Amino acid sequence: MLEFPQKGDGRGQLVIVEGGVDIPFDIKRIFYIYGSDSEVVRGQHANKRTEFVLINVSGQSKVRVKDGRGNEAIFALNRPHTGIYLPKMVWKDMYDFSEGSVLLCLASEHYDTEEYIRDYDKFVELISGGQG
Ligand code: TYD
């Protein structure tokens, strides 16, 4: 988990996220997810090259991360000044979105559908050294 600097005063909070400073890559792409609910599961993929930082800037959600070797961890994204860093080649599921959730995703690469791995068995095979 990453904790971002914030400047608060009588007017409210301002959270600062600088590429290469507060997160470990230069930001090439942002996208955000809203209008999801507690029933849906998003993500369900790994990325060959892209690293991400996820920040629930409003509301909350959870992300389940798997390394393809049998380890998994669940992180609650529930504060606008914290985020989770996801390196390349981890499987991720985002779920349990609260009402009003806005999940901001910062990415190290431009979108390239070819670098998304959407088959979990193929992901495990690649992790364990197979050719996929
Ligand atoms: P998808 O990967 O299914 O989203 P999630 O990981 O949240 O489940 O993406 C939904 C659609 O948006 C799909 O058609 C691909 C497209 N898309 C882009 O065109 N550019 C992007 O940067 C992203 C993340 C998705």
C-alpha cells in the first residue's frame, strides 16, 4: 500500500500523486471505474508489462491479488490518500464496489490489449516458466 502526501486546510484536502515520486513509475495512462456495484467482479487479468496504482478516490472497493504460485492477498481500497501498487505479472480482481465508488487507476503503459492475460491457467503457466 502507498500513502500519498496530502495538504489539508480549512478548504478541504488535496492529495498529491506524482509519477516517479509518489509512485514507482511514470504515468502514461489513467482510467477510472465508476457505476460498478457489490455484485460485479472486474479485472480478472494480469499484465505482461503494465504496472498499476489503484486509488479509490471516492467510496471503496477491494482488490484480490494472486501471484500465480498459490499466494493471494486482499486489500481494501477505502481512503482517497492511499493506493495499492500492482507490479506486472500479478492476477487482479476488483470487487465489492460501494455505492458511489470511483476507482482511479494509474498505469505505466499505454493500452495494448496484447499484453493483457485474461486466462488464469495461461497466467499460471507463464509464471511457472511455460510459453503459454
Ligand atoms: P476491462 O479490461 O474489461 O476493464 P476491467 O479491467 O476494469 O475489468 O476494459 C473494459 C473495456 O475498456 C474493454 O473493452 C477494453 C477497454 N479499455 C480501453 O480501451 N483502454 C483502457 O485503458 C482500458 C483499461 C480498457
